[in-house]
Amino acid sequence: MPPSASMEHPGEESPGGGSSGSSQEGDEPESPGGPAPEEEEEDEEGGGEEATAEAGAAVFAMMEDCLLKKIEISVSEAEKRTGRNAMNMQETYTAYLVETRAVDSQTEGQCSPPDSLWRRYSEFELLRNYLLVNYPHVIVPPLPEKRAEFVWHKLSADNMDPDFVERRRIGLENFLLRVASHPILCQDRIFNTFLTQEGGWKEMVNETGFQLKADSRLKALNATFRVKNPDKRFTELKHYSDELQSVISHLLRVRARVADRLYGVYKVHGNYGRVFSEWSAIEKEMGDGLQSAGHHMDVYAASIDDILEEEEHYADQLKEYLFYAEALRAVCRKHELLQYELETTAQDLTSKKQQCEELATGTVRTFSLKGMTTKLFGQETPEQREAKIKVLEEQIYEGEEQLKAKNLESRDFIKNAWADIERFKEQKNHDLKEALISYAVMQISMCKKGIQVWTNAKECFSKM
């Protein structure tokens, strides 16, 4: 279910409703939603596509130089530990061993031992939060779930359960591989330090001041409801991410119910084994056949635990894209915030221009407290009016420069965000296709094993 076709051309509209690539540095800035000049409209269609193509080409060029081509990354093991938290209270947590090895050392036959360090899940969270703040236009890969969700009832939801910890280890390794293969994120200094420097890494992250850059949820929420001219492509992308999350959630719930029923069916086959075994004890001629058939049923019943554990790994691949949906929405929220700031700057500039015009002409177009006080206490002197006009002219100049900067920031955000969205779409289509095919193959294999069990039972019965 790919995003709407209107998402394909990031140059169609500017954040305020005009051409995203139309205004030049020397042009007079327009307020969001204003009409674009005629000559700019002529270049609108081709300009956006060219910008997207250039951004896409730059992304693919950087992918050729991604970090994964230089080093191998793995999260090789998990270890349960006990320590004290920030409140000086004892806690039990899981640490994960991150190993890296230069690819060159293997090609040259040296095979040097990997560099290794231990990281907690909270450190992975800190890394991802840092990436979210510093790369707002990037769909940052999600972390695996901290506590198990959408599990069938026989599977433990305890985050210390060995099976869950193992799946989370695989998910954390996948997260690092995703970041290391991303053309932009892989070049980040903090990410590279995360892989190579155990001590002092948290302090280094905090020194970047990324937490101060993080926008509050309230501010982002206000932007969502107060943007006057939302970009329809980001609106459609947000709707798509909501639908994607809903579909995958429903699919995972269905799978959990099927797993519960399948577990029951398999375990009931163990009753066949028990009954056949008891029956064989009272039959002389049929005893061996019944005993053998019962053995096949016991093996079949016991195999369900490994089967559903393997199936859980395919479910984890779907869960990754369940969490990717939130990463898509994060990019949309960042754009809404930029759009809101752009519209607010334009509105403030328009207001100051109006004030300046009213002071220069001596006419008041709209009702204001200032107009009322002027009528009550008399007009300002020419010197006072000139001083106010001069201050307003300076503020108007600053506002125009700020609006230019906001427009440029918004255009850059859209260009970079849509290049990353195109990369994500290709990755998503490939990954989900492979996961669903593998899941189908596993189900076919499981059914074949069931057929084989009953075929073997049939042969046992035939020999009686």
C-alpha cells in the first residue's frame, strides 16, 4: 500500500502553497498561500522533479560509501546484569555486546579480532533520540520493542525472558545495520563513537545540546492544529502511516490468534500419541504399529514450540515496520512545525508592514487599542511617528530576511525528506515482500511436515 502518487513530486508546492523552488534570494518574500509570479509557474513542474532527481542521485551516491562497506557490525550476545540506577536503587538490566571489525582486515587475510563494547538498551534509545533531533528530515530506523506486544498466550511477555532478550538482541543489531547503511546517518560522528568508544559516550551526546533542540510535544501539537496551508503530500503521508500501522497491528493480532489455535491443535496431537501408546499395550498383533504411530504423533506435538519461535522472528520483521509508521509521522510533524513557523513569520511581517503604512499615511484600517488611545489622548508628534516608522522599517527588514531563511529551510527540508522517503519506500517494499514470502514458505514447510506425519502414521497402520 504505497503512499499516494501526489507524494512523488516534492517540487509541486511550497510549504505555504506556492512553488517550492520558485523564489530566488533577491525576490521579495511572499506570505504563505500567496500566488507565485507567472514566470516562476512555468518552471514549477520541471524544477521540482529535477530537485528530487538530484537529491535522489546524491543519496544513492552516498550509499555507495556507506559505513557497512567499511566495517562489519554485530550485537553478538546479551548478558543479564545487576547495578544501581540514577536513584541509587538496585536494578537488573540486560547489556548487549556490540562488535565491529574492519572489512579490509578480512580481505587482506589478517582477520583481526573485533573491537567490542557493552551497551544498554537505554543507550540505544539515547542514540536514536539524538538522531531524531539532528536529522528531522530522515526516517530514523526504529528500535525493537522494549516489552513484548502482540504475543500468543504461551509466549512470555517478560522483558527478561531469554527468548525475548534474544529477539531483542537481533532487533538491536538490525537497528545498527539500518543506521550504518543509511547514506546520511552512517556519517554521523556520534553514531561512529557509539560503536567504538564505551566510556564517556553519554557525556559526548549530552554536550551536543540535542535535548535543547528537541521541540516539545505541545508545540508540535499546536502546529498540527494551527497550520493554515498544510502540504497535501505530507498530509497524505501521515494518513498512509496511520493506515499502515493499523493494518500491521491487525495482522499481528490475527497471527497471534492463529498461533494460539495452532499451538492447541499440535498439542492435542500429543493425546493421539498417548492413546495409541496405551492401546498398543493391549493389542498383540496391532501393538507395534500403534506404538510407532503414537511416536510420530508425539514428535509432531513437540515440534510446535520451535515452529512458533521461528514464526515470531517473522512477526518481529512486521513489527519493525509497525514502528517505522511512527518514524514517518515524526517527519510529518517536523514539517508541520516548520510550516507553522513560516506562516507565523509571514503573518508577523504583514502586520508590521500594515502598521508602518498606517503610521506613514495616518490612516487606521482596522480597529486597535492604539487607535483608540490616539483618539482619546491626541495624535503623536511627527518626530515620534518618524522614530516609530524607523523602528518598524528595521523590524520589517529583519522579518523579510527571516522569512527568506524560513522559506529556504522549508524547501531544503522538503527536498531532503522526500529523497529519504523514496529510499524508504524501496526498502519497505523489498523487506516486506521478502518477509511475507519467507513466512509463506515456512507455513508450507510446516504443512508438509504435518502431511508427512500422517503419511508415516498411515504406513504404520498398514503394517498392522
